[in-house]
Amino acid sequence: MPTYIVLLGPPGVGKGTQAKILAETASLPHISSGDLFRENIKNETELGKLAQSYMNKGELVPDDVTIGMIRARLSQPDCVNGALLDGFPRTSVQADALEKLLAEFGGSVNHVPYITAAEPVLVERLGGRWTCRANGHVFHEKHNPPKQAGACDLDGSELYQRDDDKSETVHRRIQVYFGQTAPLIEYYRQRGLLTEINGAQAIEKVTADLLAVIKK
Ligand code: AP5
Ligand code: MG
């Protein structure tokens, strides 16, 4: 049976940081809807153009487009044993669609670690984030600085600051999270899949708590 893990939590809580580490440990592909949209933007696809108009405002990309993109990604051969989902689902329509989709693959969501941190922590993390162009590796100028400023430790590519990390967009993203994504906390709690993880701890401690959940 494939294993599907959904990382739930607000913008900036550390989903991407943790997913990169866990994907390797659990030997599952890391599927980030935000990274897939950014790849489409970089490649100037129609999907990228559409997604960018929403992302720049801190709004969610429409469900049908997002679900179609995730369906295509989860159908790839590297997902045969499951996947680690980061940033999807983000609405109850997406969660219902995921349930149906995974049933087609003979699986279901196995674990939903819900990573939490207070809003000022999120704002501070996003304000100091630097992301790598080639593979989306993330750093923080204070909490997780690259060895050499401006270059990724892992692949040497240029580090940049995401357009949607401007303070007005960050506040809108957090509002959108509380309005549209937070209902998924109850959705997965009711299904007995949710485990709350304190995301305000050091990166290594958060990783240890996550590993304890997914090894269950
Ligand atoms: P997306 O790319 O998913 O952004 P997000 O959910 O807002 O989350 P972030 O990537 O900003 O934060 P993160 O939790 O990954 O934190 P990170 O590890 O980088 O989505 C972007 C946009 O795409 C959305 O706004 C929407 O428009 C669209 N979109 C995406 N998915 C969609 C969907 N399903 N439906 C519709 N639209 C969708 O860490 C942040 C910083 O903190 C880094 O600098 C890191 O180094 C640092 N850090 C991490 N952990 C720690 C720690 N423990 N201690 C100290 N610092 C830490
Ligand atoms: Mg991320």
C-alpha cells in the first residue's frame, strides 16, 4: 500500500524545510504545489501565467487548476509508493478530491502532521527567507543561513527572495490560510489522522517530532 503524508500548516511554519528532510528519510517524493506553480512560472507556461496572477496577491489558485496539476504529478511513476504533500490540499474541495484520487491509486492519506507557530514567528521567518532558484531549497538569514551569502549550500544556485514574501502579501496569505485552509484541521482530526507538531522549535527538533509521527 502506498503511503501518503499531508503536511498541514500556515505559510512560513517550515513545511518546505521539513519536507525536504523527511522526503529523503522516508524515501517518498516531495510534492509542493507552490513549487510546481513556481516551476510553471519559470517555464512561462499558461498554467504559470494563471497561477502567478493569484500568487502575487496572496490568493489561492482555483481548485480545478490545482487539483488537475496534483493529479498529473501523483500519476508519475516515482509516486508508486506514495508521496509527501506540502501545501496541498488547502481547501475542503481539494481535500475531498485528494481522497477520491488516492482511492483510485489504492491508497488514502495516512498521516497529517499539523505544524503550528504563532503569527509573529511566521512573519519573521518569511521576511528573512531566501530560496534557491534551482531546487527550492530554503534558508533563513538568521535561523538557517547559507554558508556563503547568496548561494545555495546544496546545489550552488542563486538564492532569491520570493515575490509573495513582501509584508503586505504575507499578511494576506496568513488571512487566506485562516479562512480557507484552517478548516482542514478539523477535517483531518475527525478522521483520526491529525497530529499537532510545535513548529516554533529548532528545525532539528521539529524534524524529530515529525519522524516520530510518520514512523507510527
Ligand atoms: P506555498 O509555496 O505553498 O507557500 P506557503 O504555504 O505560503 O508556505 P511557504 O512556502 O511560504 O512556507 P513553508 O511552510 O514551506 O516554510 P519554509 O520551510 O519555507 O504557496 C505559495 C502560493 O501558491 C500560495 O499563496 C497560493 O497562491 C499558491 N498555492 C500553493 N498551493 C496551493 C493550493 N493547494 N491551492 C491553491 N493555491 C495554492 O520556512 C520559512 C522560513 O523559515 C525559511 O526561511 C526557513 O529557513 C525558516 N524556518 C523553517 N523552519 C524553521 C525553524 N524551525 N526555526 C527557524 N526558522 C525556520
Ligand atoms: Mg513552502
